[in-house]
Amino acid sequence: MSDYRQAVLNVYADSVNTIGSDDSIDWLDGHDTTPEETDNINIELVRIARGSVFLPISEQLDQIYWDRKNGTNTWEEGIDAIKTKYPKG
């Protein structure tokens, strides 16, 4: 399943009839996609993209611990790189 389809279903599963091969959305009530819906889908796409590259929380906590012990900022640099690569709207 494409990230776009997953994002639509994550946010609007109860409101969507089908998602076309061209990523067009057939809403249950027949309306056209609104700008707000597009924004919400795009936010979910960012969440999906970031989620696939963030380290697991246990590893992030370990990075934070060693950064404090060693006076480094590896964790912060990693998070900044992800947030720069996948900005929220």
C-alpha cells in the first residue's frame, strides 16, 4: 500500500469509499476533497515518513543518556536532520 493511501485511511477510513489508482479519493458522501482534508493527509504523510526513520524510543533514550555523559548532542542532531528532511507543511 502506498504511503498516500495509508495516510488517507489513517485519517479518513470511515469517510472514504475508495482510493483510485491515481490517488483520487471517492468520499462516501460524494464531496470533493477540501483544502483542510488535503492538509490533514499531508500532515499524516509527514508522520508516516518520520516514523519510518526515527530510531525506536529506547535507542533515542540511550543516545540522550550518552550525550549527557559525553557532552555531545548526537540525538539532537539526528532529530534535527529528520525534521529538516521531512518538515511539517
